[in-house]
Amino acid sequence: MAQRRLIAGNWKLNGTSADLGEVQAIARAAADHDGVDVALCLPATLLARATAAVPGFAIGGQDVHLAASGAHTGCISAAMLLDAGATLTIVGHSERRHDQHETDADVRANAASALAAGLNVILCVGESETVRSSGDAVAHVSAQLDASLPDAPADPSRLSIAYEPIWAIGTGKVASVSDIAEMHFALRARLVAAFGELGQNMRLLYGGSVKASNAPEIFAVPNVDGALVGGASLTAADFVPIVEAAP
Ligand code: PEP
């Protein structure tokens, strides 16, 4: 295993101040599991209140714009995330790539901007169902990673890669253990080719319908260093057992 495991939640377009109690409950449970890194990536509107409510717990954004400021309506910069108390951000989530037409080059630039500003980054890659059915998933995702990777930070724990098969996100379908193993082995090789020893120590997360019931077998797969969790991160009742399943 490369590093301490990282279990990160992605709340997507969910959460208002009424949900801050869940953030607090998750942060309390995370403090009891100090061998595992835990983070929640929240809607921008909740960041400042969440970071004030759970000092010291890792709160992140769900995307970042490459520019520091300017005419980019609706976007958020790394400096804004930091100002709200965030310590990390997701980049390149498949929903951003699809809905906002973000390209690999955009993802690479956004990741570089976040790292340069001092945020940790979770960079997402993953294939569609069509690509998976065609048998080209490993080549496709490897190429996507190569094209999306920023320069390596000196500390490898600052950049994590999340392999998230698009067809497994929010669908209840989970990639098979052998498919996860094959993909994570290939992605580890790409990281090592790009960064040498640093790539050996970057965390590779799996994402796509992770739940307490399937987390133990996913965490047992070689080169799986944690999880990016959507739906099951919205409540402490669902999320904490996933954290507890991390060895
Ligand atoms: C995600 O959005 O990154 C994700 C993995 O979602 P879910 O766990 O709901 O499939």
C-alpha cells in the first residue's frame, strides 16, 4: 500500500446547513479512526460553515478553476477554496467532464492550479459503459490519466487518483474485483512511468457505488488505497462504516 488510506466523500449537488450535523458526526467518527485519512468534498455554499464547525477535519471543494480570478461566472478558484477553509478539491469528476465539457487538458490545468495554491487534489478518471464493453477500458483510462496529470507535487500524498467507472457511479453497479485490480495495476504503472518513486506512493482510490457492504472486498484489492464515495457519504450512518472498513 502506498500511503495511509484516504476515504473521501463527494456530496455533489446535495447539502444545506441542515446537513452540517452529518458533517460533524462524520468528523467525530474520523477522529476515532486516526489511521485513515477522511475528507468530505462539499457544495461551495457549505465550505466555510463546515470548516468552522469541524476544525482540523479535511473539507474540500468539488472542482476548481485554473484561473485565480476573472470573467468566469459560476466558477471557483483555488484561492477562494482556501479562503473558505478547504484543504483539498476534486478535479475531473466525470460529471464535470460530461456536463461542463471539461477536457483532459482542462483537468490537468485545474489540478496544477490547485496544487500550486496549496490544495490537495483528487483527480478522477474512468470509462463509459461503451468503452468498457469494447474491451478498451484499460487503454482508454490510461491515456486519460496520462493527459490529465499535472506535474507531481513533492509530497505524493497531495495528489490522489480516483478510478471511477462512469457506469458504476450512482447506479449500484460495482466493477468486479478483477477489473479493479487490472485497472489499478495499469494506473500505478502510468504513475510510476510519469513520476518514478513518487508515483509508487500516490494514492489510487476506487469510486462507483461503494457502500459498507462492498467496501471490505474493494479495499482488499492490490493498489486500492481508499475510496471516493458519492451517495453513501451523505450521512454518517452510511459513510462511517465505510471508513471503519478501511484497514
Ligand atoms: C462519485 O460521485 O464520485 C461516486 C463515486 O458516486 P457514488 O458513490 O454514488 O457512485
